[in-house]
Amino acid sequence: MQDPGRPGPDVEHRGPTGRPELAELSDDIRSRLGDVNAAREAGLAACRRTIRSAGSAIRAVHRRQAEDVDRHLAECEHALRGAQDALSPFPAVAYAGFLHDAEKEFSEAVLTKALVAGAPLPSASELGVGLPAWLNGLAEAASELRRHLLDRLRGGDSAVAEDLLAAMEDVYELLAGVDFPDAVTGGLRRTNDALRAVLERSRSDLTTTLLQQRLQAALEANLPAGSPARPPSS
């Protein structure tokens, strides 16, 4: 009885060149996958540059270094457009996640600048990014306002701090109304939950500081003329 795992006597044994069309297909496959891989590597590198420049722009916003902000944002956008151009012919790679992250970081940097300045917010289409990236970038930009708010409080500029808190509240309320699955919004619910925690801490810090300022003002107003504003230390 013939072993079913062995070919019959009339089956031709073919060598590696028995199917020449496979060699042609192999060449085509290697060429196409090589293009995809090259685009992926170029896109990854450009996305890394985008994220670095976005972080530098946000730090410059907090330091109120306007020229540095604009320079870093220009670098950020240039790198992002390079990533988008490299990945646009390959949607499967473009939607792998790293391009979304780069678009989100670019959006966060631009929107942080606008929120701090009280300027109109550019839309996702104006920034040339996906809507989920814009939404998450907006949430993270609002969270970034906490640092600026605390800096202003330390500088005694409570009016600006109140404006920043109001901006954070407006963004949170907007995003809380975007009630769609995370697969559609890029995980916005989680990002907005993080913003809510930042907002609550910031509201508490601002309230405490304002109450202290009012108490200090009341005490100083009721001190007799010529008395020191604060009791001398023992």
C-alpha cells in the first residue's frame, strides 16, 4: 500500500525553478513591500520630529517666548506634512497610530498657543489633521493651561488665571458632549476624563488663592493707619 504522504511514481519532482511565475511574483512582492517599509520608516522619523517640535513649542508658550513658539510650530508643521505625504499612498500604515499621535501633538501645540492668547481656535481642516487627533489635541491643550494658570497665580495675575480656568471649562464642556465610541474619537473619553481631573485641581487651586487674597485684603483694610500689613515675626 502506498504511503499517502509520498507522491506517486508518475508525479514529477520539480526543482526551485519549476514555477517561474513565482519568481516574478516574489520580485513584485518584495518591491511593493519595500516601498511600504520605506514609507513607514520615513513617516516614523518625520512623526518623531513633529512630536519633538510640538513639545518645544508648548514649552515656549509657557515661557512666553513668542518667536520661539512660531519657529517650533513651523518646524512641527513641516515635519508633519512630510509624514503625511510619505504615508498617504499607504493607508494601512498611515492608520497604524503613529501618524495620529503626531497630528494630535501638532494640534495640541497650536491650540495651546491659541487658548493661552485667547485667540480663535483653528479647526481640524484648517490644521490639516484628522478630527480625532484634533479633539484629543484640544483636550490635552486645555490640560496644558494648568501650568500657565499656576504660573500666572504665582505672578499675582489672578484675572488671567480666571480666564484660563474658564477656557478649560469651556473645552471640557464641549468635549463632554462628543458622545461617540472611542473607536470613532480616538479614545477621547479617556483624554477628557484626564482633563476633568486637571480642571478640578486647577479650580481648587484658584479658589484657594483668591480666598487668601481677599482675606489678606480685608485684614489690611481693617488695620489701623501706620500698622504693619503683617504681624512681625517672633
